[in-house]
Amino acid sequence: MLRSCQPFLRDLGLEMTFAEDGGPRVLVGKVPVCFLEREANELRRGRRTVTKAIVEEYIREQIELLHSTGRVRGTLPLTVLKVLASQACHGAIKFNDSLSREECCRLVESLSACQLPFQCAHGRPSMLPLADLDHLDTEPQDPPKPNLMKLRRMYRAWKLFGKP
């Protein structure tokens, strides 16, 4: 079954050969570049290798797709999308990163062209409102007046019960 989707997988950057003895082994020769970049990022952070797990998930995903739909062509595989989403988040601007005014303007301009500008590639919120300008009063108001009745009651209670 996997042999039939081999040309499609090759187009997506995964080259493999099958064991000559006809066994269930698959030898992977090349993987998509994004898998290697993810591997390098993980190793740089002192984490364990991930390439084998990603390739296995990728192949399983394609087999399931072939089994359920009878073909593998379609959108970009979910495994590749997850790796790309992870890379996008790792390279993103984070809280506390310093940005110049120009960088801020370019960022807002770029976000305005996005379909989902308020979330990261994983779907998590990527920005947070600091103030709701629609609800800010434009004219200064007098400070609130103290509630004299409440203060009087609190004073009486303190006088009765608060002294040792």
C-alpha cells in the first residue's frame, strides 16, 4: 500500500526504499528539510532526537489517508504542518523582546494581511489587549465622592469592637 504513494511522498521530500527481502521494513533516504531543521532545533536545546518519530508519524498518516480515501494527494500533510507551526512559533517575536518603532509598524502591517492575526500557528492567542479604547472616557471626571454613611458605620463598629 505504501509503495503506491511513494511518488507523492517523494514530491513532498520523503524518499524511501523497501527491504529487498520483502519484509515490512522501510529505509528512509531523505526527509523534508523542515524535519531536519526541527531536529537541529531540538538538539540545540539539549532535547532528544525527534526525526524518527516524525517520519514514522508522517508515514502512518499517509497510510491512513490512503486506506480511508484511496489516495494520498490533497493538502499539505498534517505532520508537515505541525513541524512548520512549531518552527514558526520558535522563531516568533516573544513577550519582552525589544522592537523599534519601525519594527512595530512593520509587524502590525504584516499582521493586518493575515487571516488569523490574533493567534499563533498552533491556535494559541498571540496578542492581548492592554486597554479598550472604546470604553475610555475622553473627558476628565471628578474623583469619586466618599460614602459618608458607610464610613460613619465603619467608625462606629471600630469604636465598639475594634479597641482592645
